Amino acid sequence: MSPEVASSVRAELGEGPSWDAKKEILYWVDIKKGLIYAHRPGNPSDEIVASAQGVSCVVPWSNGGLALTLQHGFYSLDLLSKKLQPISDQVDTKVETSRFNDGKCDPAGRFWAGTMDATEKNPTGSLYLLGKDRKLKKVLSQVTISNGLGWSPDNRAMYYIDTPTRKVRAFDYSLQTGEIYNERTAVDFAVSEQKGDPDGMAVDVEGMIWVAHWGGARLTRWNPSNGNLLETLPVPADQVTSCCFAGRNLDELYITSARDGLDEKTLASKPLAGSLFIARPGVKGLPTHSYVG
């Protein structure tokens, strides 16, 4: 199941993939270039949907448009007019260089996304919840690089990554209220001596989690109930950023990557850096959920 290149785009910082099952489109972004792409399976010529400086993640919106995060807040994008509008208050931050990073919607249609320190050194970020009523709530603080999110198939657990901790955290989860509690470690990269740091994440129908390795040139599959490593999928790009199950049967795994921060020698040896890849892992994934607000 070696990954294949799915798109002709070479992103500086590819991120935030999400699958719109109704339209059969995979949306993803290039954070550095401020571009939102639409990928149609089988067509390597991705469409630039919009330019949005500071965009870091994008999800389908139940009204037919897209919901996304820019540097300091949540926005909507009308796909016809290309108009961006804020859909919540701006995040209150004392650090101007802080910005939003990864995000995802839970099965109830709430939009979760977190911020990060642009220097990647200080715990000035937070994890936020945008409710269906468009009210914003800070759920976690003291975050350095807010990253991957996911929920178990029974919706009783939420998984979360703050990259420098090198851990995947798990919480008990209330789908009815959106509350998290009973924090624990699901996966510890340090204990298992993994290469690279955990970045984006996806969950499959068996409840296993797939984690992208920034600086590790791979995806790994884990059992979050015991922390055991199940599979390693090499990727021909060092900076693997995120992944998302897609396709009509949700049996295709799309993988984003980056060129950002790589020197000329490394780029020469890894010419596919920044590509959007596709793999067929032999297991189906959970769907991308739309924002309902």
C-alpha cells in the first residue's frame, strides 16, 4: 500500500485535508501560500478554490460552503462569490504571532481548532470549540502547537495532539455537550522511540488512529487503548503533516506534506516533498463531519 502522488501541486505547507462526501471533493490547504485546493479523485490538476491568507484548515459547511480558520478566527467561505466572513468572535491573544493551525468537526457538527506559537517554542496556544450556535469556547490552554484531532467510532473518546509533547492525548468525550474529561496518554512517541513528531491524525472504523510524522517520513497506525504500534507506512516526503480518509467507500487515505524548512540538498533527495499522496490501507476510515452552525 505504498503511497502514490495524487496531485501535481507541490505545497509549501500542505495541511488540513477534509472529504466532502456529497461533492466527492477533498479540500486541503497550503498554509504558507494561503491557498485552498479542491482535489477530485483521479484528477491530478487540483483547482484553487480561493486565496485566504493565513488559512490553516478547512471543513465542509452544512449550508454548502466551507468553514475554515484564518490566523485569529473562524470564517465562512461562499464557494460562488468567494466571499469570506467571520462566523465567530476573533480569538483573544496577547501574542500577535500566534495563529490557528489544525482543526476538525466532531460528529455533532461542532468545529474544533487550536492555535500555536509561531516560534514553536512557547505554550501560548489554546484549543477552541466553535459551537453550532457560533459561540466560541476555550477548552485547553498552555498549548504550543495544536494539531491532530479525532473521535472514536462510538464517540466516547476524543484524541488530540500538541506536537512538542510527542504524545497523542485521549479524553472521555460527551457528544451531547462537547465536554472532555479524564485526560490520559494514548500514544507516546518518546517511549516507542519514533522518528519525527506527531502532527495530523485520522481514525479508522476499527477505532485505530493514523498519525502523520513531521520529520519522520511516515504515517503510523496505533491502538489507542493500549498504545501499541500496529503499522508503519513510509511516505516519500520528510515533513508529513496530516491525513484524511476519503473516496466513495472511505477506503482511500490522503496524506498531505510540506517543503517548508527544507534545504536544497534535502529537496533534491525528496523531490515529492509538499505532495498530496494517496494510499489504500485495506481498512475504511470514519467520515469527515461538516460544520453545522
